[in-house]
Amino acid sequence: MLYPWQSADWTRLSAERERMPGAWLFTGAAGIGKLAFAEHLAQSLLCESPAAGHQPCGQCQGCRWFHSGTHPDFRRLSPFADEEEEGKEAKTTRKLPQIKIEAVREVIDFAHLTAHRAGRRVILVEPAESLNLAAANALLKILEEPPEAVLFLLVSHAPQRLLPTIRSRCRQFALTRPAESAALAWLKEQGVANAEAELAHNGGAPLFDHDPELAALRGQFVRGLGQPSFAGMLQLAELIDKNKQLSLLQPLSWLQKWLHDLAALCLAGRVRYYPDHERALAALAPRCDAVQLMACQQALTALAPFSQHTLNARLQLEAVLMDYLKIFAGGKAG
């Protein structure tokens, strides 16, 4: 399936079908449909009766197998086997987000088999930056000398984290971020409430899990950030602690985006993630200590790798919220 904003990208890719590489690397922000685009390409390559514009027919045996996840000439490498789409907010899990070498070895064996349907074999790797070092080096070897009629499709939110040698073995294809109007129209078709605010919070990328209860909790948390005080920060930590289904990742992400908007407002006079809270941000901006703001951002960055671990989330969140308070220590308490 292609999303409405991907038609031009599909046409652009189709123009290169005659000189198909051994590996594509699809890049762009999370939540714009890279995975869906790569899956659509994989299906079209395995379709036995493609329609105009290289579109998969959806009816042949190959398409039916692909939709059921049982096509014998298709393999997927992903650390998130239970995820259905890219761009979703992280679930509470302790599974390490890595593709390991054992999985790569399995698809290398698959790549050297004869195709079941006497056509092409397709291997999808997503997100490619989740390959650990051993797995990346193993994949590199087959990318350097790919078997005949095997195509690798790599999807990456952060291609700079890939080995430079892997990037050099792929033809990069940057997918277009949807225009705001197209993204909003699609979200409203899906019945997403407060689509403008939700789209802004997700950085203009329309593919995300919309959970009204989580959005309401985020709103309560962000309103508390707009009135910084010692007691208020403790209340925010308690609020998150009461919601045991949340990982620490979510409030850290909310706070990080708030800090981004606070810094952007100070430096450039505009906000990105919380336009519906611009008045509160504007009231805080004159009170900001830039050094402390950067220090708080650094503390968040340092804590982020541990946000899914079994730490005492409340204590960790309280500590970073105390760092947040220091940003305004030179002004009057809220």
C-alpha cells in the first residue's frame, strides 16, 4: 500500500526500474511511510501480473502470499517482529532493538537458494540502523557480492548510523515528507482528534499511534512544564508514576520536545512541536538560562538509552525535572 503523498516518489522510483541496483536504501524521517513504500516495492517485484505503473495486482498467487506473510521468496530482518508499522511510539519492552548476526546468516543462506517462483528474491531490512556491528559486517559481505536476482531493501530513519561501506553499496532514495495539508487530510480521514496538534507533536510525520488517553496525559504533563515549580515537578513525576503502563521513554520524549521548542523560541522565535502551548513557552523564554537548558538536554540524552530498562522511573524523572527547574533558577519561581 502506498500513502497518498507517495505517488510522486513511486513514479520517481519506477523510472529507475530498468537499472535496478542490488540494494536500495530508503531514508527519511520516521513516520512518513518508508516501510510501507519498501513493502509495496517488494510486493510489486514479486507480483506475477503487475498492473500499469508497476503496481502489484493484489490478486495473483504472489500477492496473496505476500499479504499473508508467507511468500517463499521474501524475507524480513527486523528487531521488532511484532510491530506493524514504522513511526509508532515505543512500546514497553525489554527486547534489545538489535538485528543480530544469526538473523543475517539466515537470510544470507536464503539469498543463495534458487527462487521458488523462478523470479527475484527480496530481503527487507528495517530499521537498518538496528544491525549490530557483527550483523552489519556480515550483511556488508553479501552486499559487496550479491547473488543474482536478489534485491535488498534497507529502510533507515538514521542512515548516518550505518556503516559508510553499507551506505556506499546501496542506492539511496530519500522519501519525501508529506506536505502539512496532505498529512492533515489523511489524519482527519483516519478520525484522529485534534489532528493539527498531534501532527505538530510528531514533527509533521503523520504515521503514529494515536492514543487519546496518552494524548490527554501528555497535555497534562506539558501544562505542568509550563508552570515550573518544585512542587509542580514532583507532581508531574507522581502523575507518570501512577501510569504504570508508561515507560520512561514517553515523558522524556515529551520533555525533550518541550526543550527543543523553548530553545527554538529563544533563538528563532518559533516553535515546532507544541504550537498549542506557544503562549506558555513565550512566557518562559525570557527566564531561560541557556547554559542550564543545554545541560538539561544533555541529561536527557544521557538517560535516553536507559529509558526502557527496569530503573526506578520516578526517581529518574524527578532528577531530570530538577535539572529542568535549574533553567529558570535566575527568575522567579512559578
